[in-house]
Amino acid sequence: MGGPMAAHLALAGHHVTVYNRTAAKSQTWLDEFGATPSALGPHAQAATPREAAAQADIVFCCVGNDADLRSIVTGPDGAFAGMRPGAVLVDHTTASADIARELSALAQAAGLHFIDAPVSGGQAGAQNGALTVMCGGDAPAFARIQAVAMAFSKAVTLLGPSGSGQLAKMVNQIAIAGLVQGLSEAVAFGQRAGLDMHQVLEVIGKGAAQSWQMDNRGRTMVEDKFDFGFAVDWMRKDLGLVLDEAKRNGARLPVTALVDQFYSDVQQAGGNRWDTSSLIKRLR
């Protein structure tokens, strides 16, 4: 995700310094985009998050989970240690609302700003510059980063104080989990009934059943293709965050909890890296 997002920033004329925990990935990025024109000269590669964040007005990061995020932001080599006063760190990781609040408090104590900004749209959205970004934080800091983040997004929206972006992403994943299970059952039912499901999806996709999942995953589900898109392992991580938060706030999520278990079945069948639409495999 981070590579194409950084590329869009470079192509928009911003000066970009990149860091990746796998140094070869940042070198590959630099080889491809290092010569892209920027107002401050050539783009660069850094050896640590601290070095990458030095002199930056805005720092964007996108990693896997709370522990990953804490490891690159805090500590002597973390981004916060290198950021100058007033700079903003924008975190695109799908993580917990608690880590967002924790890092926001640390940033404030250090004279910095923190925006939790998980994204929806997956790898394709990052590559096409069409991500949806859900943000939590203070309005002045958000105003400074919104236009810049639009380089790789179709919408960047402030939804409330720190943690609100992560909570909104949880809402997003709850909705997707139910939609994908419903679509899986519909496709499997239609195939059992002997229908031409490509034709059926074309028809019902023009009516009330239409959804992004149907438009983008319906045909590949019919064709039993799952080697792309958002991986089951990552969806289970996200649903774990959702269910943990629901325990705290008292929300009842019976369908989400059930779909999470269905994804566990897919993992046990070897589908850890299959696209989330692979839920249908359980029904065949």
C-alpha cells in the first residue's frame, strides 16, 4: 500500500523520503520514482523512521498492526524522535482506536500532531489513487494534510477526535463482512440451482442488490478466482479489532462474529492469502 501512495505524492510534486522495514522495497521505489521532479530536489531513502521523518512537514505511515505502528513511531529511532515541532504524522494503518489515542497523546506532549487515517480501497485503490480515508484528530492538523492526502485518494474526511478514523474503519469492515457472506450465499445458491450466474449478476447488479462487492468480486467468485485483493489474514486481523471494540462498547455483532469464524475456516483450508471473497469456498 505504501509504495503506490508514496508514488502519487511524488508524482504530485511533493518531496518524498521513503523508509521500509525491508530496505530493498524502499530502494526499488527509489529506483522507479527517485528522479520524479520535486520542488526540493531528488527524493531519498532513509535508514530509520527517525531519519525519514526529519525535516518533513507531514509524515505518512502504513504498516500492519498496533505493534508494528508503535515500533516505527516511538523509541529513539521512531518517527516522533525525528519530527520537528508542529509536524503532522498521518497513520494509514488499520489499527485499534486505543493506539490512535495513545500516539495522539504522545504527539501532543512532544509538540507534534497525529491523525489516525485508515483507508478503504485496497491495493487497487492505492495504485489508482482512489482510496477513501477516514480520519480522526484535531481540525487544524487535518486541514493541513487533507489536500496532500488527496494525491492518492478520492475522499479524505475528518470524522471526529483521535480514534474516530479507526472506529469508522471498523464500521466499514462490519459492513463488508456481512455483504461478502450474503453475496457468497447468493452465488452458491444460484449455481446449485443451475443458473448462469454471470447473467444473473448482470441483471441483479442493476437493481437493489447492487454493491461494490458484487460489481468487483461477483464474477471472480463465480469463476473460483481468489488470488488477488484483500487477504483473509488481514480481514481476520481487522475483525479481531472490531470484536474487541464491541466488547468494550457493548455493541452486538452476531453476524460479524459468525463471519469471522467462517474466515477462520477459510484459513484452516489454506486460504490465508486468498481474497476475502473466498468465503464462498466454504459453501461449495
